[in-house]
Amino acid sequence: GLVLAALIAGLSAAIYGMVRSERSEALARDEAATARAVSNFMANLFAEPNPYRSRGETITVRDVLDKGVEKVRKGLAGQPKVKIQMLYVIGGTYLSLGLFEEARPLLEESLGMARQVYAHTPRPIFDIERRLGEARYRLGDYDESEKLMLSALAGYRRVLGDEARLAVDVMSDLGFQYAEQRRFEEAEPLLTGALDLQRADRGVENLSTLNTMDRLGYLRFWQGRLDEAESIDKEALAARQKVFGEDSPLTMSTMTALALVYANQDRFEEAESLFEECLELKRRVLGNEHFGVAYTILSLAGLYRRQGRLDEAEPLQEEGLEIRRKALGEDHSETLGAMAGLAGLRVQQRRYEEAEKLFKEALAISRRAKGNEDRITAVHTADLASFYWGRGRFDEAEPLLKETMEIRRKTLGADHRDTLAAVNSLAAFYEDTHRYDEAEPLLKETLDRRRKALGEDHPDTLGSLNMLAELYLDLGRYGEAEPLYVDLLERRRRVFGEEHSATLAAMNSLGSLRYQQGKIPEALPIFEKILEVQRRVREGGKPDARDARDPAPRHRSG
């Protein structure tokens, strides 16, 4: 009942926003009729699942939405505006439930109709573009998502002004997408600009402002600027506690973000305390079987795994998987991710037969539910390949690595970030198995494509630069390795700062190269500089900076 009530409220707000978006005196009467039709449609839709009509069966939100789609397509052919709005709202609700494949065609249909119906009053078009952009992004179609988000942003700015609230909110959305893709230079001005405008216009204690603060906190987290991330998350947490209370899922989301910062600062006791507090709140407020509870359970399990506390991690990892199975279904991407996480734990426990069984099961489910050429299937193909590679079963690993690469080339394109990661993995495999002639062209290809697609300073590009330099170093081709290491160090200093572990690793590599070349006078100052930075970090009371990697899923729902 509470879930349906909340859903109805959300649908009503979304519909009101779309109807209001085309307001003018000339259209007022038409809008009123449209709003009444939408309201009646919703009332009939949500009146359907009651104990008498359902005859004792459990009716889920998904059941209601699926039935709604049928009704929209069959019953609203002569009411295009109502149909546009209902497709938009139901598609958006699928999106909020993590049903991205179900959301996409509804939003695409809504957008196609809206571009015809609202050609002269286009604001509803921008609303749909924004939501479809999010769906495309969650499906891994980053290029198409970016086009939609940029179109929505330009439209809002053109119609409403550069500092209009909707335009600023899309700046925040797009900035966070760039941040998740590690496109830091593009993310930075959007997130900081959006936050400045939201603070000035709406104040700190506003939901949109706080969402952008969370996003900027994650950007700083991924950049390895952990002190700044901590400061942002603490401010956001205090504001959320004041506005929404301790028991709000929004508060718990920020609490989880701060715990992740502590974990990556090696402040394990503080991280554990915060995760446990958040988990206790979620269990009490949401219930033990809510999928949001699984997120925190798995985050806490990840913290234990990092500390080698595998016996404590095991029951949490198993519980998180079971909750997701029940709440989301066996073939949901987050369920499969939790299954792969349990397999990874089994590897840490050296229970390799159980690990292999879980990796294979996740891949088999994904192939059956999503097909052999799906992006999620590619993830689990890569997981099994990595397992075989780590166990020295190279003949089994290689075809899976190649399969992952081909799936991504076909479904995502040659320049997609995930495709390039697959090419890079195959190159690393060849280097690890001393097949240098096969590794080098792949490393060069990946570096060239990443430079063009992501930019010279993107962390992925710098990773490729490092791998190619390492290959030349291993082959004794010092003259080719040195300029790459010099370039790598310069860029990592600029992108991450001098104290970041990636920068220190680049310094160490350059020092080692010069030492192997016999250039001792040039190598020693580099090693001394590394010691100086490490000493400065320790004396400042901060842990060594690291390439902060989130142990939780990339799409964080708190």
C-alpha cells in the first residue's frame, strides 16, 4: 500500500510537471481536459489491483505498470497528449525500479510523438529527452545518452534561460554522468557550476542542491581528493539529517557515501561504524528484504573483504545476494553482480571450485535472460575469463577475453569505453603470457582510441600510456619507454595531484627506468621525492592517497 501510494504521488507530480510545462492562455482549456483524462486513467489503473479483483494473488508495482502499458497502447490512440504523458511517466517509473530495458522503448515512443505534437511548445520534449538520456546511460549507451542530455540542456536554456532550475538540474545530471565515466575535466565545471547556482537560488537545505553535493563528493572521491570528498559529504549529511531526518533513505545514501570515503582513507573503524549505523536504520525503516538494504550489506561486506575479514564478509555477501534475488529477480543485473561478488569472495577464500561454479552460473543466467551479445553478458564473460587467467588456465581464458571484446565491439562500438577496456585486458593477457608481439599493437590501438575518444588526460588513457611504457621497459626498449613515463608523470600530477598513489607509482616507474639505464644521479632525486611526499602525507595525519575504487555498484542508489 505504501509503495503504491508513493508511486501514485510520484506519477501525479511528473504528470503535473509535463502538463504545466506547456502552459499558455491559449492552451489552458486543452490542458485541463488532458489533465482530467490523465487523472482518470491513473485512477482506473491503480484501482485494478485490489483484494477482490486480484482474488488473493500478490499484485506488484511491476504488474500494475505492465498492465498500464497495455492500456495506454490500446485505449489512448485518439488522445496523443495523454498517451505521451503516460508513456513518459510509466517509462520513468520502470527506470526508477531499475528496469532499464523496459523503460527505453516507452520513453522513445513518448519522445517520437512529443516531437510532433509539441513542436511549437517544446518543453515537454526536453523533459522526455532528459529521462530517456538517463535510461540510455544506464544501458551503457553513453554517446546517445550524452546527445539527449545536451539537447535537453540546450532546450531548457533556450526556452527558460541559462540559470533556470531545470537547466541547472540537467547540468548536475550530465556532470555526474561524466564523473562516472571518469571524464573529470568535463564533469568539474558542470557539477561545481550547478552547485553554486543551486546554493544561491535554493539554499543548502534543498533536495536538488543536496543531490549535486553528493555527486560532487563522488567526483572528489574518484579523483582521489578524499579530504574534499569527506568535507562535502559531512556537510550534505548534516543538512539531510536536519531536513529529512535520520530515518530518510536520502540521509542513508549520504551516510553510505561518507562511509566509502572513510574506507578508502583506511579509516576502517569509522567506516565500519557508519555502515553498521546505516544498515541498522535501513533494516528498521525499509525492512530486511528491501533491495536498498542489500546495497549497504554488500558495501559492509566489501569493507570486511578489504581487511581480510573473510569470515565476517561471507554471511553478508550471501545475505545481500539472497535479498536481491527475492527483490529484483535472479536475472537482474544487480543480482548477477552480487553473485559475481560472492564468487570473488570464494576466490579470496581459495574455494576455487565454488567460485568457478558461481561465475559460470552468473554467465549462464545472463546468456539465457539477456542473450549472448548483451552488455551484461559481456561483464560476466569477462569475470569468468579473469578467473581462469588468475588460475593459470590460459587456454580457457583467452577465448572468453576475445569473446568479451567482440561482443562489445558489436554492441557498443569500437571506441566505447567498455570496448577499449576489453581490448586492453586482452593486451594485458598477451603481455602476461609473454606474447609481446601480439600485445604491442593492441596497446597502441587502445591508447590511440582512448586519446581520441576520452582525451589525453582521462584516467583510462593514462592507464594505457602506463601499460605501453611498462611493455617497452620489460623488453629493454628504454628509449621508447622514457618519454612515455615522463609524459605519464606530468599528466598524473596535473590530474590527480602529487600525493595520489597513481602519481607516486609513475614517479617510481620513471625512477626505476633511469636506475636500470644506469642514470643513478637522475634516479635518486626521484626516489627521494617519493619518500618526501609519503612522509609529508603521514605527518599531515592523512593516509596515502589511492586510486579510489568504489566497492559498491557503479550506479549507487544508497
